[in-house]
Amino acid sequence: MRTIPLNADSAMETTDGAAMPAARKRVFWLFFVIVLMHLLLPLAFLPYTFAWWGIAVVLIGNFIFGSIGINLGYHRMLTHSAAKFPTLLERLWVLLGVCSMEGSPLFWVCTHRIHHQHSDGRDDPHSPRWSFFWGHLEWIYTEDPRRQSLEAYSRYVPDLLGDKFLRWLHRGNKWLVVWACHVVALAAVGYLAGFLLCGDSADAIQFGTRWLLWSVVVRTVYVWHITWLVNSAAHRWGYRNYKTGDNSTNNWFVALLTNGEGWHNNHHATPRACSQGHRWWEIDLTYTFVRLLQCVGLAWDVAPVKVPAHIREKRDLGKPDLTEVVAQDTA
């Protein structure tokens, strides 16, 4: 796997106008939530709470809430209009995405569209060009007016602002209420199953506690990090099918974890395409799910892979000139 080197300028340099500001305000409630979830994570590996079946719960939960909710609902459907579904399924995909606790749909889409417009340039919200940690995690709990102002939403998500359901989730952070309700629902399922399957109340409580930790805490943190790896690792390490003018790469490890999102250079070459795997061995299970729905009439207008000629004809040409990217970005 080839490493895509970054520019030599440090994160604090401003000669090309491409560095992060030295002073950055933190969103402390979000920082607290992220820290809290990571502190709860080791509890799942204690003898009382560890269960091998928990790994299966995480992988299944990742496909439901990560692949269908984030990859398909937030990313391919809302951000890029890569496919259409019946309204009830569209609402379901969005709610599954909310349960991954990655912000409201409007916030997520706005951020990702800014990323595509300024990928690895000065105004990219999460380029790992500054540092791997910034691109992976730090940007999330750092204030950014572009992702909070009405002007930004009017500019980047005007097609979604007319959706009353999406506006309702966004206003007053009601998406957090939905997330909390899903936690309560999963907890109820776990403890109820425990009392139905186990012989005594102590075993039932243990089963329910195991289920809660693995289905919510471990699954949420897992989906967080594999999603963030698309922003960080898939913009630093991997191979490139196309010269896209940024540092996006195809990272097979990230693609495996995310069920297809790691073919990131392909995605930047043709953002609207529903399939992100362009070669036969670039497996994209999220797209496979869409194709299955299409076969039974539950998905349509599935955007095909159409790479622009000027990109398609320039394959694997190595590291892009980020000085040029920044120049284009500031033009």
C-alpha cells in the first residue's frame, strides 16, 4: 500500500493560506460525549460483560446503523442523491443514521458537501493534511461557523431544507432525542430477552447488560472510528485509480471495515455514483444492498459510475500538487 505524502508546511503555517487557525474553540458537550463513550468501552471487555456473541452484534449493528444509516442514508442518498427509495424507507435510513450519533442529517450533509468542494484545500473541514488526528477526530469537537450558520445550510443543503422531517431532527438537536430513544429501546430488548432466555434474574441482568454495552457502546464507537477513517486514513494511505486533484485514496482496509466506503478515490472521481467499487475486486456491500432493493422495486434512479473523461484518462499518477489545489480553492 502506497503512502500519499502530505505537504511539508506545518499546521500553524499560513504562507499559503491553508493552515488551521492557531486558536480553536471546542464544542465541550460533544467532546464530553466522545470521551464518555470511550471510557465506557472497556467495560464491555470485563469478565462479567464480555461475550463472544457481542462481536457479531457489533458487525450486524455496523451494517444496520453504519452501512445503511450512514453510508447509504446520510451519504449516498441525502448528500449525493445516488438512489431513490420509497419515502418510508428513506425515513428509516435517516433514523438509522441518527442512531449512529454522528450529528443531524443536515449537519452531516452540509459538512460532507463542503469537504467535496474544498477537498484537502484550505477550507476542507477535516483534511488530514494538517494532522492525522485532526482529520480523524479533532475537527468533530472544534467549532466551525460554516457548519452552524443558516447561511451555510442555505448554500450547501438547499435541496434538503424543504424537508420538514429533516428540519425537525435538526432543530433543538432533536436527533439526540431519537438517539436516546433507540438506546432505551435496545436496552429494553436486551433485558427482556434476558428474562425470557435465562433461568434466574441475575443471569438475565447480566445478559441485558452485555447486550446494552455491545449493541450501543461498542457498536457506536466502532462505527464512529471506521467512518472517521474515511476522512483520515483514506486521505493518506492507499492507491489511486484517478487523479482527482486531492489526496483521496482507495484503502482496502477501510473499505473492508465500512462495507465499501473506503474506495474513496473512486468516490471523489465520481461522487454521485452509487457504487464506490470500480474494479471487480473492489467490493461494495452497501451498493450490493441497493442493487437487491432495486431488483424488488424498492430502489430506483440508481446513479451509475460515470467518471469524467479528464479524470478517467489520468490514472494513478501519484501525489497531487496540493499547492495547486489550494490555489484553485482560493480562486
